[in-house]
Amino acid sequence: MKNFKKISKFSKAIIYVIIGISFSLTPMHNAKFTAIKKTKMHVFCNETYQNSPNLCISDIDFVQTAQATNLTQSSEKYAKIRENCLLYLTNNTQDNSLENVIFQLPESYFVKLIDTTTEDAYKVAYGEFIGYCKPTSLKRVSFVPLQATTNKIILTTKNDGGTQLRKTASASSEMTALIQGNSNIEYIASISGEKPLDGLSSIWYYVRYFPISEPTIYYEGYIYSERIIAPPEILENIEDEHLDDISESLAQTSTPTLDKIAMPTWLKILLICVLTLPAILFGIYLLKQIYQNRTKADSL
């Protein structure tokens, strides 16, 4: 009887070991976690907006919960911006005139897809700006990005006279406002426009200007890049299809676990067999020894 009790207890132990190993190797990507995952991304802040010409960079903690991994079910559709992606005023994406191009979208960030029924032009929204993009300049994604656009970037104009805000990226276009020297303006995007006669670059900035004398209004338009003290610094947005992988690369401190390691199902089954086989063989050996000892005892 004692031998049978030993066999029963040992069998239960083997079963518990097999179950534990199986759960440790089972993928948990679709489970509903209650734990909160924090990741870090360097972003621009506007703490120095009216006080300093220096650009402020700060660490912001993005709190990512289980909801973040389920955002693929949202009705909103997004696309990642590729290199040299232009935002057009009309759906004629073959017209690259300064009157039809709003600005160049920052690579690695995202636009929200509004209408993709036209093959040559997708209607999109970059923040509050709505326009059209060539489909080849976008890469569709299946999630809602944590940060679709650049954070507020503040530039400062040179203090050697006024800077002209123009309707298009050309020195010959209509002037919409005169920006005072050493003024802070909000950077939106860049565009390759017409190079002024006394300029070295063809880059213009699409900006938003809040006059100190008229704090309730603002002006938008283009200013020549050489009228700015320092060019904008735009950080790369590394969000991509797998939010869990991006979180790990941003944090750079987390320890990988088996449930986050991508491996095919057949390999997981093989690992389960390899890890549990020694325990099963050892159990069979013990059962055999117990049976042989019992047989010898019965024969005496």
C-alpha cells in the first residue's frame, strides 16, 4: 500500500511539472494583462516657449496598458510616413507647385487615413492638417500610434530686423505678417521652396506665429530657414507594427521572458518534450524499481 501511495504522489508531481513548463512556454500576446508597462521616449516640450530660444527636450513616460495592444480594433486607420512624403492641397499629387504642396511630412511619424478609395491620392490628416498624399509614400499600419505627430517645437527668429511670414515658400509670394526679431514661433514642418537671391538654402519652414501684442490670434505661413537662429531637431519615431517590441527597445532595461520570445509553435512543443522527457523517464525508472522490489518481497 505504501508503495502505491508513493507512486501516486510521484505521478502528481510529474503532472504538475509538465503543466508548469507548458504554461511557461505558452504565448501570452493575446491575454488581457492588468500590469502596466512604462516606456520612455525623448520628445520636445514647450516649457521655454516665451522665455528662451533654446529647444527643450524632456523625458516623458508613456503608460502602456493592455488596451494599447488592442488598439488595432479601433475604427481609425493610420499609415507611417515614408521618406520625401509631401502633403498636397488637392488630390492632384502630380502637381508639385508651391501652390499645391502644403509641406513635407516628417518621416517616421503617422497620418490618419481618411479616404483611400483613390489609387493616386489618399486623403489624410496630419494632426489638424488635412490634405492628400501619394500612396507609395505611406506604409499602412494596423495600430493606433502613441505619438502620431511631432511634439511642439519652438524656433526663434534672428534679432536683426523683422522676418517676413509668407503665403507660399517663395520670397516673391504675398507677405501675411511681419515677425519681430528674437520671437518664438511654433514649427510645423519643412518644405523645399524657392531660394532667395541672397540665400544659400531652398528650405522653408511652415510655422505658427503668436504675436505678443495680439495673444488671442495667430498666423500661419512660411518663413525662410536662414531667418531662424537654429534649425529644428526632429527625433525619429520608432513605433512600428509590434508595440511590445517597441516598448522594449525604448525602455532598454527590461528583461526578456519566454512569453515575449517569438518562436514557432513546433519549437515550443519540442522544448516542452525535451524538458519533460527526463522527468517522465525518471518516473518510469522509479516505478520499475518499486515494482521489482515489490515482486522480490512477494517471492520471499
